Amino acid sequence: MSYNQFWALRFTSSYARETGGPAYAEPLCKELNLQNPKFKGGDFVDAVYRWQRAHPPLDADGMIGPQTWAKLAP
């Protein structure tokens, strides 16, 4: 799937709730080089997209799903 900010925002926030991701907001944002630890907003999914591109073989779609979470989770 190619990068689509709308879908990335929608699926990432849904997956974050399922995995307890919001509890890890600060370390995740640090890994993504974001100053403001939050799971909502285009800045977050843009940062996820850039991080995925730098970490092949992940699909660079801006979504934190199971494969991205496995590599990114603290």
C-alpha cells in the first residue's frame, strides 16, 4: 500500500489503542525524532513513513501495524 496520510492516521490510531501504544508515546516519538509526543496528527504519520523508509523491508505506508510495531516498539 502506498502512503496516504488519511488512512495512516485512521489505522495507526486504531492499532495504537489495541496495543496500548499511547503508553509508549514519548519513547516512540523520540525514536521518530518528534518533539511533541502524540499519536494524532499528520506530523506523526509523516514521521512513521520516513522511519519505515529508512528501515526496509517495511512497507512505507505511514501506518503502525504489527510489522512496524515489532521493530519500533520500545
